[in-house]
Amino acid sequence: MTCEDLHKLLREFVGNELVVESRTTVEVHIAGCPHCGTLVQSYTHVVRIARALPKTRPLPAAFEARLRAMLEPELKDE
């Protein structure tokens, strides 16, 4: 497994959605790659914090459109 492969599976790994074989492959990579180990820890921490945030009302439509326009270039790089 490469770091790029792990990046593609990160959400599923943290969400415990991978089959056992894939999960094991990711865990072996994390054990041997300090960079990816740190990435998984950070991502897990951010997800935990985000889930603990209080629920809010929907964003105003104009604000959501501006936010999506700003984030779109960043998301394309993934």
C-alpha cells in the first residue's frame, strides 16, 4: 500500500467501513509510515471534534454558495 492508496481509503478507515483485509492492509501501512500514522490520528481527532459540535441551522444560501466556491479548488486536488 502506498500513502496515496491510504489517502483514498482514509474516510472509510476512520469510519470503520473497510472489510477486514483492507483494514489490515491500512493498519500495516500506518505501523510502518509515521506520516500516515500522524495523518490518521489527526483526521480521527478532527472527526471526533466535529461530531461533538452542536447541530446548527442551515447556512444562508448566499453564504453557502460563496463557501462552496472557495472550497471547490481545494477539493479538486484530492
